[in-house]
Amino acid sequence: MEGIVVQKYGGSSVADAERIRRVARRVVATHQTGRPVVVVVSAMGDTTDHLIELAHQISPSPPKREMDMLLSTGEQVSIALLAMAIQEEGAEAISLTGAQVGIRTDSQHMRARIQEVRTERILHELSQGRIVIVAGFQGIDDLNDITTLGRGGSDTTAVALAAALKAERCEIYTDVDGVYTADPRVVPEARRLEWVAYGEMLELASLGAVVLQPRAVEYAAQHGVVLWVRSSFVEGPGTVVREVSPMEHARVVVGVTHDRNVAKVVVVDVPDRPGVAHQLFNALAQEEINVDMIVQTTKAQQATDLLFTVTRDDLPRAKQIVEAVARDLGATAVQEDPSVAKVSIVGAGMMSHPGVAARMFGALAEGGINIHVISTSEIKISCLIDEERVEEAVRRVHQAFRLDQLDSEEAPAPQEATS
């Protein structure tokens, strides 16, 4: 089926009845152009947070399978209400859960990965002239158990459906009108990007920009799905996320991000011998705890200090695991510090421009902002700093790279992005 449009609406876009009616009118307007429409919806407003809080009132450590069963209900409320609203606008619509549309995942509850999308049901409903409303964030595994895809998983649902359906467009509607050079709440002069490359967007999303889920960007890049990030509240072209040729990488840095969901862990006086790092980080991996920045400091005595970061959400479990491994290794102490944050710059152009790191470090030094840890890749530089200085750091780095003067004409967006 040709011309399919996939639209995704986040929780803030469907937070109440009036916003649901507004989304319904936008969806029907797209449908009236003659194109088949598939809509992916998140849970209303803060529903997911409320359900998580409720679960922890019942159990300090609720089983992940039951959490998936609970959290998946939020999206089911949204899709049913939106289907009703669309029908009130005079169009036919049907709401379907992730299981009903054939989204098959692995069995990693609360962090499941999509393995297959079976499109038969969706294509049948579209052929009948119906708008298909799909519950985001969820799927079903080989045991027919409900699974969820992690925070922001509705983005991944939308991208996966767009790839499987070979959709003409995949539009991500949220409460902001695109991807910015920094968080506008922190840097009022931040500029909206007309376009951004997959790799840059993946780094931005992974480093704190909450516009898109990193896995959704990764999936889009793998399957060549072009994304349009737009506001569900105001009209505008938004930001296009797409493949970019090397000739278009005129911009050295495209954005500054920050992430407060960071905690530092230091294992002191670890024996300096082969296999120690593997033993420590393998234990964390077995519990599905992601580790980000890693620094090893060698001392004169046959020992090292191992420093790394995890999310604050994972810190309690990570500390238990690390303390157990540290005892086995004979390390002298395990220290933790949740009062840190990460500030990062991203840009594919920095690969061919020397001095980018020096400019970032200089901006932080001018403000007397101490750097705890530095992490780099070809297209990003991250610094771990004190959390209380993070907003100042973002503003200083944004100014140092003059991102408020970013010229969108350096590399124009594709014509269809503004259609």
C-alpha cells in the first residue's frame, strides 16, 4: 500500500480530552488528503509516572513482568479515547494494542527490543478505509506476554511501523517544535535545527536531548526511515532527521546537551592485573546496567582506581553489585557521587576541525567549572561536572560555539521537510 503516513503523538499531546480532540482533528485532516494513516499514541500526560509510583507503593521491587502488564494499560486508554474522538470527527478508526498489530519482541521486560512487525492486520484495516490507532511502547513476546520498550518507546513503535509498512512519512509530534541547539529552557537563544543527521541525533538523544528515544533513531538509521519532529500544538516545519552526505557537514557543532540522570562510582585500589575490569563490568552487564564514562587511573602501587558512571536510577543496584565484586577483588573502597551531571557537544563536522575540544574546555575553564571526567568519540565530547553548574556550563559552551548564530543555510533541509 502506497502513501502511508505514520504519526506519533506523545503523552503531552494527549494529556486531556481537549488535546485528544485536537489530535483527532489533525489526524482526520491528514486522512482527508487521501493517504492511509497509522497513528501511534503514548499514555496520557503523567500516567506512566503515576502507575510506576503506584506499583512502588505496593512493592519496593515489583516484578518486571507485572510492571509491563501494568504500564501497558496507559497506552490502551489513549488509543481508545483517540479512536472515539476521530469517529466523532466523522472518520472511521480502530484502536489496536501492540499485540493486536503484530509487534513481536524479545522477553526483556521493561527494555524489550522489537524483533518483527507483522503488518497484515494494519494493512487490512487500512484497506477498509479506517485510521489505525496503535498503542505505542508495547509488544508481545514468544510466550504471548506483554512487553514494554523502555522510556520513550512509542517513538520506536512508530519508526518500526514506518519501516515495516514502507511508509511515505514518519512524523513525530511532541510538545516542542523540533530539535534545538540546546534546551530552550536553559538557553533561551537556542536555535531550531532544520535538519540533523542520524548519527548526530543518536548522540544528542543518548546524551540528554529527550526529543527522541535513542533506540528509535538507531532503528530509523538502520532502515532509512526519515523522521519529521514537529509540535502538536503549533504549525511549523520542525526538524528533519535523515542521512546526510559528507559534503553537508559544514557545521562543526550542532548542539549542546546536558544530562542530570548521572551518578559517579569509583572503585578504589583495584588490583592492577588482567581480567579485573571484565569481572567488574560483566557483573553489571548481567544485571542489565549500562555503564557510560569509564576512566582507569594507575597508581605507583600495583593498583588502580576505576571510575565510571551509571544512571541515578541504576545507582542503588550498581552499588550493591560493585561492592560485592570489590570485596572479591580486594579493593579498599567503593565511592559514589550522585551530585554530578554531564554536558556534551555533538557535531559530525568536528572530525575534520581541530581545536573543538580546546574551545569547549576553555569555555568551562573561564567559568571556573571543574571537569571530573572526559569522554569522546568522533562526533561528541562529554564532560562530567558538578550538577549545580550544569546549566551555566551549557550556556557558556553554547555561546563559545556561537550556536545562537547557526546559519541554517549552510546545509538546507530537503524540500519535502517544509511541505
